[in-house]
Amino acid sequence: MSAEFKKAAAVAAVQLVQNGMVVGLGHGSTVQFALEALAARLRAGELSGITGIPCSNHTQAEATRLGIPLGNIEDHVSIDLTLDGADEVDPELNLIKGGGGALLREKIVAQISQREVIMVDESKLSDALGRNFMLPIEVLPFAVRQAQDFITSLGAAPHLRQRDGQPVLSDQGNYLLDCAFGAIQDPYALARQLEGRAGIVEHGLFLGLTTDLFVAGAAGVRHQRGG
């Protein structure tokens, strides 16, 4: 059922894309549904002249396979609209992202987007970030031990993301720490602490960036506007 809800949220969100837009393309299973819906609109002639800016190597490959025209972020001062998912959403539309490991590029794209459109199923809603999902943090391999010690000092339990006994690498070649903070009382204060630590490349707190939230559940799809 979750996949059905993700698809419904994605199909609804893709209706915001208009001719000639530069569109950020996030990463993850919900974004996959958005790519397919976007490609279908292009094939049907409903859309033309769009340029996609992918947030991960995987998204780039999928968009190319589906025939979505792509461009380079270096050529664009701003992005009209970005389609992305989230791992957890609080009542203020702040997010935890990075379960798929693309948090750095996703945040770069989000920060230059006029509209940051987030698509989720209702299971991703939470009264406090960190209650239901660990916070991903991207760190330099050189500084992984120091980053783990620092994060532990903040009261969290950091776990190095691994696959088949080897560290999972981001598209930038960095390590990913999944950090169990529990409910985060002040996400902005935590973000400042993490951003001030050398060796931490980026964190998965996306604060004050969401302009549109599409939530799908048994009752249908709800569109909520943010700041």
C-alpha cells in the first residue's frame, strides 16, 4: 500500500511542472514514481521545454532512460521547482532526508529552488524529527572516527552505513553515518552544531526549505503549502 500512496503523491506533485521549467529531480523510491509520471506527460505532449537537474547518479541514469531532458546545475542560478521525497516530516514541514544517501546534492538543489515540492505517504509524518528515523550525516572518510565521537557527545548513537561488510559511499565518495538522536527538541540548534564541525560534510536536516508537501494516504492526496 505504501508504494501505491507514494505513486499517488508523486503523480499529483508532477502536475505542478509547467512548460519551460528547470526541474530538480531528487532521489529515492517516490522520486522514481515522479520521474515516470513526468516522462508520461512529456510523451503525451502535455509538457515541453523542461530541463531536469538530477540529484544523484541513479536519478540521472533513470531520467536518461525515461527520455527526460537533463541539464547541468552549473548553468542555472536557480531552479523553478524540485520534486523530492523525505524520510520524516514534522508539523512545520521540516524534514529528515538522506536515507538514500543523496542528501548533499539534494540540499544543494533545494537551496536554489523556488519551490521545494516534497512527496510522501502518510507514514512519514511525525510530531518530532528523529523520533521515527535516524539522522543521516555525510562525513569524510578521513574524519569518520572523530565525527562519530563528536556525534556521540551530542547524545546520539552513530552507526556507519555498510553493505556486505563495507562502508556505503555517497556519490561524492564519502561515508554515511545513521545517527539515532531520538526526538530532536531543537533541530536548528543541532544543525548549527553539526555544520560547525570539520569533517562533517552535510547532515540530513532540511529546515525551512519545503514550500509544498503532497501527502498520500487512504483518504487521498493532500497538498499543504509551506513557507
